[in-house]
Amino acid sequence: MDPRSGEIIKGHVSLGSLRIRQDFMIAQALMHQPFAERDDNYEPMLKMALARIRQLSAHEVGHTLGFAHNFAASTNNRASVMDYPHPQITVKNGNIDFSNAYAIGIGDWDKVTIAYSYAEFDKKTDEKTALSAILKKAQDGGLRFISDSDARAAGGAHALAHLWDNGKSAAEELNNVLNVREVALQNFSKDNIRSYEPYSVLEDVFVPLYFYHRYQVEAATKVIEGLDYNYAVKGDGQLIAKPISVNVQKKTLKVILKTINAETLAIPKDKLALFPPRAFGYYRTRESFKGKTGVAFDPLSVANTASDMTLRFLLHPQRANRLVLQKSLDANQLSLEDAMNSILQVTLENTETDSYLTDIQHQVNVNVLKYIMHLATSNESYFQTKGIANKVLLELSQKFLKKDAISIQYGMIIKEFYKHPEKFKLEASPNIPDGSPIGMASCGY
């Protein structure tokens, strides 16, 4: 079987083959010219994919034993197979290093859950005391447990719990992910596919590379106005809840803003020639880039999608409300005004000299306006949140109507918004391709 393909059985794709395909494509995209010399150079990609399958197998066995997801484990040296792991990839000496992509064996938290759930004590042992001791030892060792309801929501507040992330520091890992992405973007070439494969396949391989940062971005945004908390019970000595420090929030925001920078989002010009209109029989799917230029590849819409991904989380109404709340409780904390001013500095107040980057910046800017308008009208927004958003929009409108044609267009967007704010609808950007897991487009459900 070609390892890039899903194994289709009666219209269904086995989960294992989907995972192999997902990791195979990630590795294929990140590697430097894997098929430059030979077309059967599958070993590095299969090695990473099989490491993922081993982790997945342990994960599913964990479920059969009754264990829940632990989405805080990735912040503590990958302490549980019950997390959703993203491959941990770094740059060493200018090269992409896959050697530590996935952990080997079960983690420290898994050993705790096994002991707590299945340990047998003799009749002389007080079971409640013994079980509490297991949890206390885990707590003293820094192990954490946070599950689905606190990790999946777009407006989630737990700064340590997320799906498909890595690292104790969301900001540091996002920097690492962006570094890996940048190196791989520069190295990407026709030799990331085999001989005589259509360039449409190369475009598909490029998708997980371009959006390689997507999950770590989502994790990092939860640090903004984020909380650190546990499922604490009276008397267990755990931290109940506390806000993330302002310094950590500011550091994280600075890294997040790189993901809406035009230079970060711009596909290098020399790579664009690698993506011609799709070949016959290789049609776009849910896993493909979306665009507005017909058959031609659309790098502007791709940038639009990527910036929308960041802003959808960063300017979520619940997050904005918590920024207002945390500032009212602590005058030294990050405010909604602070966050918005930082966003505006790198977008609507930023000027690019290159025309290609300028057009990408316009795509980002429109998304910024869109999400600020959403804050100004959403039923989820605090009254104060709406007021801050409206103040920003009015100030921008006054600036734009005194500048060039494009700036006037921004002003007209705001002016039209204020004619009928009740009719505002949060318009979707081109959909981000499926990524969790890659391969679901062919399931046939």
C-alpha cells in the first residue's frame, strides 16, 4: 500500500491508516528534498508515522481501561498518552530534526491513573488514604489533569490545556513551530513529491506545512487573559485558580502577532510557480487550499484563512470579556485596549513597501476589522467590550477617510457598518483545510 493513501474498507477509512497518512504528509512537507535522488525514500516519513501509531494504540487502550483525555500532559514532558500529541520537531544546525517527534512508552500521568484505578490493597490498608497518597505524590511531582471541556472551546481560558500542542511555554513552542515552518518553507521544492506525480499533489503536500502552526496558535491564544486552575476539592491542597501573569501574557501576545504578520503569511514568490491549476482527476477536497481566483492558485486567500484562524481565537468575545474583567480586578494586568492596540500596530497601522506583502496585509486588515465589528455587536460581548470595540472603529474611520483610496475603502466599510450595525454578520473566510486528522475527506460518511 502507498503509505500516503488511506486504507479504504467498505467505504470507511481505518483510523490507523488516517494517522499514518497525516504524519506521512507532515514529514513529507517538512523534509528537505526527500525525493531528489530516489522515489522510494519513505523511511524517515514512515518512522515518524509508525511512532504516532504506537502512541495512538496506547491512547485507545487507555480509553478501554476507562481513562479520560488529559490535555495538560503536553506541558509536563508529554506525561500522558491520553493527550493529543503534535509531533515535536525542531531545527538543529539549520536542518529539521524529527528524532523526538513522539514519546516512547506511557507517561508518568498514565502510571498514576493505572495505580489509582487498578491498585489492590490488603485489608489492613485504608483504601481512601492510600488513593489520596497516590494523587498527592502526583501533585507534588507537578503532574496536572485537565480534560475535554476545558481544552476544546474556542473561547477556553485554561492556559495549559489544549489539543495538538507541545511545550511548557505556549509562546516558546509557538516560536519553535514558526521557526520549523520558516525553514521548511524555504526548503520546499518539486522534490517534495516523487517523479511524474502532478504538481497538484505538491500543492496538497504544502497544505500541512503552511498551516503547521495552527494548533500551537490556538494554544497560545488561551494564555491571553488565561487562567491556571485545577479540578480542586476542599482539603487537597491544589491551586484553585489564578490569572496568568501580565508578563507572560505580553510575551505570548508578541509571538502570536507574528502569525498575522504579512511576511509570515506570504508564500515565497518563488514557490508560487509550483502550484499551477489542478491536474485532471486531482480535484480540490476539504483538505485543499480554498480561494477566489478560479482555477489559479490564490495565495491571498490562503493568507486570509491563516490570519482568520488567529483572530478568531484572539478576539473571541469570551476572551475579550475576560480581558475587561481581569483589568478591573488588577490594574497592572493586560487590558482589552492593550491587546487591540498591539493588534492594530502590526496590521491596520502597519505599512508594507512590497506590493505582494501589501495585498496580503489588506487581507489581514479586513479580518481585523471584521472581528472588532463582531465584538461591537455580539450578544456574547460585555457592554464594556462593545464600547471599546466601537471606540476603536470610530477612531479608525476618522483616520482612514483622510488617506489613499484603499484606506478610504476601509473607512467606507466602517461607515456602512454603522448605517446598519444590526445587520452585521460575521462572514467566514475561506475555510481552513481539514487537519485533525488529515484524510477525513475520503471517509465517505
